[in-house]
Amino acid sequence: MMGQSDCHTRFPSFFWLIFASLDPKACYLTIRKYSAIGNRELTKKLTAFLNVFGLRLPPIYGCLQMTVNNTILQRGGVGDGAACFTSRGQGVKEVKNRVKLPYHEKRVGMDTLRKQASKLRDQVAKQQQAVIKQFGGSGYESSEVMVIDEVELQMHHQLEKLYRSTRGGRDFQKDIVKAAEAFTAIGYKHIEAGTKLSEDCSRYGIENSNDEILAKTASIYGEARRHVEKEQEDLNQLLFSQVLEPLRALISGSPLEDARHLAQRYSRMRQEAEAQATEVSRRQARVRESPIPENVAKLHAAESKMQEHKANMAILGKEAATALAAVESQQQRLTFQRFVAMVEGERTYHERVATILGNIETEMVSEKQRKEAAPPVAPLTHTSEKTNVTSSGWSEGECQGRAGWFPTSYVEKRQRIPTNYTGSEVY
């Protein structure tokens, strides 16, 4: 008899090799063996493992029952006898009565376990398909299996190509929208910074009029900067009205979604037809093995359902292909127009800004050259030598190269020239 330590050592191999396959008979034999040798802990683990998968051993196969405090473990054996064990170290107590069950009861129990295992495998397969479809699928299943005929396979490939093309076009539209949104956000920051700089330059030109060259240049730039920001605002409005709004409408538009839903319906119908084709093959095999009327009737029903799938797929495939082709053409045409509009708007903006900046530079340089080329203006000095000034404001001297009596402010130099005029004669 195998010792308890040996059972612990060999438990992992039994666990993965036997229970991974969920073979009901192997499950029962393993639990019975560990119960027979008194290994209570391993028996509990194996039974708990079965409970995780929702499997229960029928009473005829040795159903394990434990009390609430897990102190007594009882097993009703099958075949040679049964045993009762306790957790108080009393060892193994053989029960003399031997129980033998009929063969049909054993068969029923095995069938029950087999059905439970099959149901579990189906559930796991469905969950795997759901996960693959949710995270790894593109919405339209790619397959090279010929479900009905060559014509249907060509239709499947055509729909798959159109589906991928429209998805790629939609992704490209999203990329353009993201770029236009980024350009618009940067443009608003550009306007904010440019407006602040324009105000600062204008204020400096007003407050520092003594510094003629720099103040005049700052005033020129501040005025022109406002025109630059006006061009930036026009570009932002163009991006919003000519690029963002139309592309957003195309991305979430009903024609695209409706066409893609038709293609997805065709994909699901194709999967159903593939499953139905498998069912027809299975029914045909049963008829060949046992051509009874019941099997023949089921075969005819499966074939009729397959023909119905074929007709529905032909109609839905043409409808989906037409819708996707129309959406693809519209998608490419409108995306091209919006793309060209964005490029033209940017080109116009940069050309106008370049013109404004060129005019600013020319005016700045001209102003600097004009200031530097002008001759220095000498201060006006009157070197008059006034010796005779009347109370009426007239003085004797020179004005514009002539000598005589002139208003005092106009006398430049007094010449001591004899004259016959006197102050009284002037008046």
C-alpha cells in the first residue's frame, strides 16, 4: 500500500494528467484510491477541485460527504466494499457488508459525468470565442473556409476587403481630425501670445517717444502683429468649419455604420452556415450508418435549413457589398476634399503672414535708414550786437544780409554803418 508521504509526492502528476482531461472515470478512481489509503487531505483537495468545475460524483460512484466541522469523512464504496474513516487517528475500519450495483446504474452515472464534462467544454469554448471576438477581432471574421461554394467565398473576400478599406479610411479621418484639433489649440495659444506682444509693443512706442528709432519700430510691429493674429484666427475658423466638422460627421455618420453592420451580420450568418454545414455532414454520416426514416428526416431538415442560409447569405452579401462600396467611394472623395481644404488654408495663411512680415521689415529698415541719413540740425543762435534798442522792440543791426532797423528778434548782427535813419524816423 502506498504511504501517505508518497501520495503527497505523486499528487501533482495525478492532478494535471488526470483531472485536466476531466475524465469522470479517472476522477472517480483517483478519489477512491486516495480514500482507500486513508489520505484525507488529498481526497478533500480532489473533491474541491471537482466542485470548482461544477461536477458532482453520484452516490453510486462514491460520493464524498463531510460534516460541517470536517471531522468525519464517509465514503460509500462501489465493488468490494466500503470504509469509514475519522480524523481522530483511529485508522481504517473495514466494513464487512459488501455492496454491488447493477451495470446499468454504473452506466447512468458515467453518462451523467460525461454530459457535465461536455457541457463544461462547450461553455469554455464559447467564452474563448467571445474573448477573441472582443479583444482580437476586427468586427468581420477572416476565414478561408469555403462554406457553400466558390461564389460565396469570393463574396466573403470582397466584403472583407471593403470592410478593412472603410476601417482604414475612418482611421485616417480620425488622424486628420486629431491633427486639426492640435493645430487649432496651438493657434489659440499663438493668438493669445501675439496679442499680448502687440499691446506691449504699442505701449512701448507711446511711452518712449524720445527714442525715435526703437519706439517707431515697436509701434510699427505692434500694429502689424494684430493683422498676423487676425490671419491666425481666420485659419482656426477654416480648420473648424472645413475640416473638423465634416470629418466628424463622416466618422460617426449613419451610412458607414449601417454598411458595417450589414457586413457584420453577413459574417455572423456565415458562421451559422458553417456550423449548419457541419451538422449536415454529421447527419449524412448517420444516414449512411443507419438509414432509418428518423435520420433521413433530420437530414432533410438540416439540408433545407442550409439552403435557407444560402439564399439569405446571397441577398445579404450583395446588399452589404453595395453599401460598403458606396461608403468607400464617398469616404475617399470627401476625405480628399477636406484634406485639400486644410492644405490650401495653411498655404494662404502662411503667404499672407509672410507678406505682412515682409512689409514690416521693409518699413523698419527704411525708418532706420532715414533717421541715420538725415544731417544734424544745428541749434539756431543769434549773434546780434544790439547797442540801440527802442522801447517799441526795434533794434539796429543786420537781417538776411541787410543792415538797418529791424525787430529785435530778427536782428542777427549789428553793423556800425552810418545811417540817416533814427528811431523817431522809423515811426
